Amino acid sequence: MELILWRHAEAADGTPDDARPLTEKGRRQAERMAHYLSDRLPPNTRILVSPALRAQQTAAALSTHFITAPNLGTHATPQTAIATAGWPMAGGAALLVGHQPWMGELACQLMLGSGDIWSIKKGAVWWFSRREREGDYQTVLRLVLAPDQL
């Protein structure tokens, strides 16, 4: 299974938090990353998106065919994200568009098994794979890419 974490791009300040739109810079970040991902995502990738406006706008730069997943909102946990994606047994690929701190905590848990929080830049993608080698399952970090690297 492939699990791709895409943190929403830069958003405007304001309240309510879930209604904050992307800034012009955020729109450019989302468009650059969407362009990069469009040719690289596996066929039939499930796109699961936080209901927050900034995450919805980030995902919409890639596709309008996504599922709004309330479990991926600003107060999500790594456990709810894993359950929503079906990691690691669902097969196929899932792209989660969401927020810090749960994304950084999930990335750390996948790599180290601990609950620290790693910083994931706005608009960045972290791509994980699950594979079997000699009867043992392994999590592989395939890609870490921020919009300013494109």
C-alpha cells in the first residue's frame, strides 16, 4: 500500500479556523505540487481530504474527485488518519490532505514507532510505502518534497 501525506498549502490567518482560504502563495504551492503529483500517483489513488477550506482548496488543485473525510480535520489524530486510510492493509494508494500536528506525528510513528511530532512544511508531500521482504513487513519513506523544491 502507498500512503501519501500532503499538508495543506499556505493559508490566510483568521477565524473560524476551518474557513481559512489559501493565500496567493498557497495557491501557487498547491498548483506546483498538484502538477508534480498528477503524473506520479498510482491509478485509482483514493484522495481523502480534511473538511477545512484550505485542505479542500489544496486538493482541488489536483482533482475535484476527492472524498471529504471529517476524521482528517484539524483535530485528527494519527490513529484516526490510519483508520481512515486503511493503512497498511487496504491496498492501493491513499492520499491524505490535512494538517499539522497530526501529519508530523503520523510520519514519525511510521518511521520510528514513536509519538514525537515532525515538522511537515506547508504544501509538502511525504510518501510512504508498505512492502514485504522475506516474510517481514517494512515501511519505506519514498519521498519528502516541499513546494519550494519544485
